Amino acid sequence: MSVAPIRPPLDEHSPVAVLTRPAGQSTWLAGQLPACGIEPLEFPLLEILPALDDTPLRAALAELTQYALVCFVSPNAVRHALEKLPGPWPEHLAAAVVGPGSATALADFGITASDVEVFQPPAGPNARFDSDALLAVLPLARLAGRRVLLVRGDGGRDLLLDRLREAGALVDVVSAYIRQRPTPPASLWRSLDTLLASGRPISLTLTSSEAVGNLDVLARAHFDTVGLARLHRIDCFTSHERIAKTARAAGFGRITLCGAGDRNLLQALKSWANPYLAKHADR
């Protein structure tokens, strides 16, 4: 019988993982880290708010029976749209999501693959959860001449929209939420300042290019040259080369690409922290 490794209790020497998803969206990962000997610090770099004008969204939801497919680009799109759904999800209507987080959000509203057709990229060690991966599993030929609803935030990439229209789909686009740069409270900045000065091992999870851009703006306004250099030496973890490229351009040099999804991110953080934990346990 295998025995789980003994983790030292969290203390002032423990590795720290800075989690940067919007508030409330790192709950599972933050809950798993302490048992791995890693202290979580939630430092949201995106703020998600309902669309300023939800009239187009409500109008589209009122005529869902006219669509053949609804594509949700993120868990935020699912939640902010379906909380305004005026009735039950039509039985014939297929849904498409970019990853397991969005599929879980659909299930929270009672929409699962056992009830309706749900398209999503396959899971696995080399899985990718983005528009490119979703397009690979969508029946594009079947959508020619049929109405498709694309639910997303304000702005964003147009790849999914463009490819659907190239395939002949009649695509309506609605915004369910807006993204904006947050204003981190002074207490969070103090926590980060203390960490950077402490010499403790620190990692940074980067889950969107927009969040990296926000961090760059916020950090350059907050830190002096020394503090910014310390920040840029943090070990970064991301699941997409596009995000890694944005991070490199912002000055970060220690970037690890890991598998998509929270479980792969957790495994990567555990592998990163284990040498520090072993060294501390031997003292």
C-alpha cells in the first residue's frame, strides 16, 4: 500500500502560489494547495461584471428554439447567460464549450451530455481548451445555413466567429459579461510585497493573456525597479503558448507550460514545490 508523502505544515518558509483568476474562480485550486504544502494567495487580475446592456442577450435567449447550436466561450459566458434564461433549455439545441470548466458550469444549470448534445475538446495529457480545439470537434458542415448563437464577453478573439461564418453558419454574437482591470486592495499589495522581499519560493499562475497585460500595467505602476525585477523572477505556470508569449513580452523569464485544466496545473505546482518542501523537511 502506497503511503502519501508527509508535508510540513504551512509556515513562513512554505512555497506560495499566486492565483490570478477572477475572484471566486480559484476556489478548487486554492483548496487543494495547502495539503500539498503550498500556500495559496488569490490575487485576481481580471474583474468580471454583467454586460452593461443585456437587451441583446435576453432577446437571443428568448428565441433559443430558432438556433441549432449555442457556443459559450468560457464559464463566465455560461453563468452570466444562463442565469437569465427565461425557460428550460430546448431539447433539440446543442451546446458547445471550450473546456471542462464551462461544461461544469453548464451542468450547474442542468445541461449535460446525457440530455443534450454537448461539444467540447477531448480531455487528456495533451489536451487544449481553446477555440482552436473546439473548432476541431464541431460539425461545421452540419451548421451551414443554420443559426448559431455565440455567447462571449466584450471583445475577445474572433477566430470562432470567423470560422463558423466561413462554414456558412448564420452567427449571432451576444455579450454576456464585461472584463476589466481590477484595482487590487492595499492589503493584497502588502502581501505580495512581503512575499517578494521574503525570499520564499513563489509561483504565479497565468490563465489568460489579458490578465498578464493587466498585471504588467498594475505592476509597473506599483513597483520600483527592484520590486519589478523581483516580480519578473517569479516562476510562472500557464497552459498555453500564447499566454507564455505575452508573459515573456511583459518581462517574465521563468515560464513553464503545463497541461490545460486545474488538475494539470495542480500537478505542475506540486512538482515545482516538492524540491523546496524536501529541503525544508530535512532541516
